[in-house]
Amino acid sequence: MKSNDWKGRLNVLYSTNPDFQYEYDETPEAETLAPGQQKLRVQIEKKGRGGKTVTIVRGFVGKDDDLKSLARLLKNRCGVGGSTKDGEILIQGELKEKVLGILRESGYTNSK
């Protein structure tokens, strides 16, 4: 049975060619690198967040599930809330040194 998911088709709504194959925009997820090979950067931001301070972890290469599990670890160990968005981990509060310590304990040695 053919898929009728028209939202995933690229630049073609309808074709009269019976042998036409639609192109779908599917990008495979990158394999997760080992913790020692990850180059994570930890930064503190206030801009555009209503005056709230957020600690951001950038540079994670891997699957979304692994990113979410790392975010869960950081949030639990810091005792704060947060989320993942666009390949970044957002931790509520100014916790740069604590996050760096947790990352280094977990094997992410290239973290700054």
C-alpha cells in the first residue's frame, strides 16, 4: 500500500507518470560518538529568555535519545529543570562549573 503522506514529498504535488517515485527528505541520524570523542561546550546565556539565566551544552554529536539521556543525567544531578532543543541541552540556572564537573565524571573529557 502506498503512503499518502503528502507533507514529506519534495517539490511535487502530483505526477501523471505511473512510474514516478517521490523524493522524501529523510536524513539519517548520526551515530553517537564515544564520550571521550565528544567536544562539548558549556555556556551561560541570558539573552532572549526574559532575564532568566540558562546553562547551555552545545556540540553533542549523536542520536536524539542519547542527547535526552545526557540531559536527564545533568538535570537530575543538578536538581533543576531543563530541556533539549535543536541539538542543545538547556539547564535552568547558572551551573556551568557543576555541569562541567558532571560531564568530566561521565567521561566527556574534551568539555570546556
